[in-house]
Amino acid sequence: MDFDKLQKISHQIAEQTDEDVWYMNASMDRHTFNEFVQRFNDFKPRGSACLILITSGGDPDAAYRISKLIQNKYEHFKVIIPGWCKSAGTLLAIGAEEIIYGTLGELGPLDVQMGKKDELYGYTSGLDVQYAINHIQNTGFKFFKDSMLNTMRVSRFQVTLKTAAEIATGLAQSYICKMTEQISPMAVGETVRIMGMADAYGTRLNEKFKNLRSQDSLDRLVSGYPSHGFVIDLDEAESLFKNVSYASELYEDVINALGMEGCFPLNEGIMPMIFLLNPLNNSKNDEKEGSSANDETDQANAEGDDKDTASKPGDVEEPTFEGNGSRPSEGNEPDHEGIITDQSSEEI
């Protein structure tokens, strides 16, 4: 990943669109949210935000809060998807005014992942119970119908419809009961509640820019895809969102500068990468430090004037500071052209 090139292109974007360009490659969790807040509260924003987002998913609470923070601070908000942006990342992107795809870009469904009972690792999709119930419902009726008609055919219609229906009912009940006994009512309730959380967050994030085409689009994201890893490419996304497109030449230059390693999620355990790539020079800290440095200089000059007034011929010559005669400020050196790097040590 070429940071110098990323910064240069990001400043070009700012000149043309007045956008702060953020880069986030991290799993969605409380730690990522806290890291983002630290960077988000200590700079002077432009009018719009452009978030380059790479994530494999995670905590929907964290994704919701990050998206709301950006919505509340900026008038306009777009998300660039250079590669993987799954699950909770899709939830965050729902809050954007526009979604921009790179060549390798893909979103994913919002089905909530729940930890497996009595297992240290592994998750199960919130859709598993729903699909199980739908399967039982569909196959149960088919089993009843096939049993009834087969009974009548085998008997050469000597068995009446009523008798065949009673026989098929008993067989279907036995078939269905064995499967439904394995589904816990508590698991059904938990699944409905958690899936409702994704729907509720998505509805709230869509209120500002209304980029989803309809409520049906959100329903499809929550429960309309067969697997958690289902690929939602640009063609599929166009059926879900109003403002979604392939990257323009300028944004494509940003994606190319990321390289392949910058387009896919970090390995588990690696610190989140969260950067503001094109910060304004007059950040809040710079204003405070500049004001403090000016006060110190004025005070030093005032003291020097007092000493000059009180001096007499023959006194020892007053020493001066090297350079322009003012005290050099300390601790104000920018690091890597303003890039802020990470130094800190139920899931969809």
C-alpha cells in the first residue's frame, strides 16, 4: 500500500469535491469504534466524507454507531468498496448517500451470526432456524399430499379419499414431529429478536439519505440470501440501492494505490487500520498549539523589552536565542504528513 500516493490522490479529491478521505480496514467491534472516535474527535472536518471500507463484519452495534457519527458530522457521505465489505460493513454502508464499487468490491447479507452453544469457536447464522422452519413447512405438506395420492393409487382407488387423508395425516405428523422436536422455542425467539436488530438498525441508518430503494431491499439484505458469504456485486447492488456505481477515474486511482493487500480484511488479531488520509493543516490541535506558542513568544519578547529598558552601560550583554530570536517550539513536528496511525494495543 503506497501511503504517499494515497495522500497525494486524497488531497486531489479534496480539491475537487471538498471531501475528507478516510481509510478503515478493521473488524467491526467496540475496539474499532473506540479507535475511530479518538481520531474522529480531533480534526477539522470538510463538508463531505469519503470512507474507504474493508471489513469481514462483526458487531452491528459498532457499525451502526460509526455510520451515525459520520452522518452527524458531515453533510454528505459516500463509501468506497475496493474489496471485501461484508455483513456489518454492509450495515455501515446503508448509512451512506452513495456507494462506489471497485473491480473487486463486494457487499454481503445482514444475517446475524450467533455463537454456537457449548463451543469456544464457530458461529451459526440467524437464518438457520428460519430456513429449517420453512423447509419443514414445505416438505411436510408435500409429504402429506404424496402419501395420500400414493395410498389411493396403490389400492387402485379402493381406499376412499377420506381414509387416504387420515393415513397420510398420521404419517406426516410423525415425520414433522421428529424434526420440530429438535427446534427450541427459545432459539426461535432469539433468532427473531436478533434478526430484528439488523432490520431496525438498517431502517434508522437509511433515514437520512434514503439510499435503499425500498423496505423490500432491506428485507432482502436481512433474510433474502441463502448464505452469509453470498456475493453482492455491483449488478446485484443496483437492485438494492439508488446511488451505487463503479469508481470514477480519480477514485479508481485511490483503489489502485491500495494494492491487493489493502483491499482485503486484516488477519484476526491485527490492530485496526484507521487513517484520515488528507487532514486539513489547521486541525484543532494545531490551533491550540499555535496559540500557545504565540503566547510564549509574546511573553518572551515582553520580558526582553523590560530588560532592555532596565539595562545600563557596562552590563553583560543579554544572550539571544539562535535563529530569528524567538524560542523554538517543541513537540509540534508533524508525523508522516498528518497521517494518524494506530498505536493502541453478537456479530453479523
